[in-house]
Amino acid sequence: MSNSLLSLAGWTFLPNLVTGWVQSLYYGITIRAGDPKPQPGSPKYTTHRRRIHILVVSVYLLYTIYEADWELRRASDFYQDLGVPHSATDRDIKSRFRRLAALHHPDKVAPGTPDNQEYFVHLKLAQDTLLNPTKRFAYERFGPSMIDWQRCASVRDYMMQGLQSVLPYYVVAAVFMYLLGLLGYLEWGKFWRWLTLLCLCTFELHTISRPYFPTVVSNVINPLLATFTSHPPYLPFQLISLARKMSITLYIAFSQIGPLLQPPSATPANATPEAALQSQLQRLETTTRAADVEATRLMSMEMSPFAGDPNALKDVKGKVKQWLVQNTIRNDPEVRDTLGNQLKKRRVDAPAGARGNR
């Protein structure tokens, strides 16, 4: 439970940080040195950030599911340890244990090998648990934790003890989500998040209270795994553990990916004309600042060969000034018209002798 809460809390804040790193790396690879990069706040930058954010969170969701499944396979279960199917009879279990005992019994191996002795004790525990119908029922639904429930003798006892361990998980999860909601987090998809928690709780209570495996496990998931993969079939407690992990990933999906999938809007639909004008002015100011920064950077790059040479800088500045006067100011239509009018006026106002001399 603590690992799940830490995972949810961490990935409530980390994706923005990871997205920034990935976006910087992406620009460093795809944009050549000297070329302008999209500035923060620009439409292109925002689009890239949204796509990278979705990719980062999606990869984490897939990794979380894979990690949960890998941990289940690494932990194994009594059926896999003995090498018998879930439908094995008492005779099958005893026969298989005798074969394994002939290989791993402490009297059959070299003395002083504690690992082998522990493994034999584990196999003996697996046999004793699966041969006892009550313990077998509890193990399939609650996992290895039921071994430590000393005062349980009947199915009812195991059910009551199991409920005492299951219900606090959902109480803590509900309180945690409620507190995050009060703090302003996990706002998007709040309804679906609570619905997911309710469905998960209902599924777990149904799974642990029935004398048979869930239909989706026995008729769909396990047959598909046995037919197309080498993945071992799931027991109810393993499926519950995996479902809990997947619920955490759904919480992250609701809070991280959901808002990014909505089409961006320039201004709210109910915004006043003053608010819309203010928003446009802010975007214009951001664009102007970005253009100013880019122009300054380009000017610094152009002037870098003359750095440290005052005479060269003075000569360059003079030529730039002359170029601006010749090609920018004098070529302006209004300036040319004004100069033309002044020249005409001088010709008209000139003295008669001057005109005759010309």
C-alpha cells in the first residue's frame, strides 16, 4: 500500500520535470546549432510539450503494469513451486511433492547447504497448505500473508481476517484522494477516479467471497495465457494485486493525460471582450519578447568575429549606420516623396539668373 501511495504521489509531480528534460533533449537532437528553438509560450513549444508529456506518462503506465506482473512472476506461488496446475487433486500434489522431496530433501544433498533446506521447508509448507481445503481456499484469495494468520481455523475465520486487511486499503486510498482533491490535485476525471476505486473494491470483495475463481480469470485470461504465451496462469490474489497496480496507473492517467487530450482553446467560451483582449496582448508581448531575444542572439553571433577589436567594431558600426541610411531610410517611400518635393520646391524657388545659367 505504501509503495502504491508513493507511486501515485511521486507521479503527480514528476512528469512535468521529466517532460522538461525530454523536451530539452529532443530540441538538442533535432535542431541544429545556431537555429532558433521554439520559445516557451509559443504554440509550437506548447504542442511539443503536450505530446512529450503524454508520451512520458504513457510509457510510465505501461512500465508500471509490466513491473507489477514481473514482481508476481518473481514471487511465484505454491502451485508453480510444486509444478502442479490449479486444478490439481490431493493425489497429484502428494505425488509431485514426493518427486521433489527425493531431489531436495536435506538427507539427499550435501550437508551444510541451508538454502536447499529452506527450499525443502518451503515445498513442505506448499504441500500442507494445498492439501488443506480451508487453507487452500484462503491462499488462493489472500496469498502468502494468510500463513501468518494463526487463529484462523475455518473459512469464515479467514474471511473475517481477510476483510480486516482489505478494507483499510480502500479507506486509506479514499482519504488520500480526498485530501489531494482539497489541495487542488486530481481534479480532472474525479468522477471516473472514484468509480474506478468503487469497481476495484467490488471486484475484490466478490473475488475473495466466492468458492470459485472469477469468470474472467478462468474462462478468458488464463486460457489465453496458456494458449499464446508461457506466462503462468493467475490466481485470484495475484489478479487482485495486479488490479490494484493498474488502478494506480488509471489515477495517473486521469490526472496527467486527460487534460492534455482536450483540444486547446485560445480563450474561455464565457470570457469577456476585455479578458480576450488582455489574453491577446499577453500573447503578443510574449511573442515580442521572444523575437527580441532571438534578434539579440543573432546580432551577438554576427558580431562575435570582431569581439576584442575596438577599431573593427567601430568600423563595422559605421558601415552598418551608412547602410541603414542608404538602403532603409532613403528607400522608404515617404522619405523619397519628401525629398522629391523638397527638390521640386528648390527648383521653382530658384532665381531667374540661376535658372538661365542652368
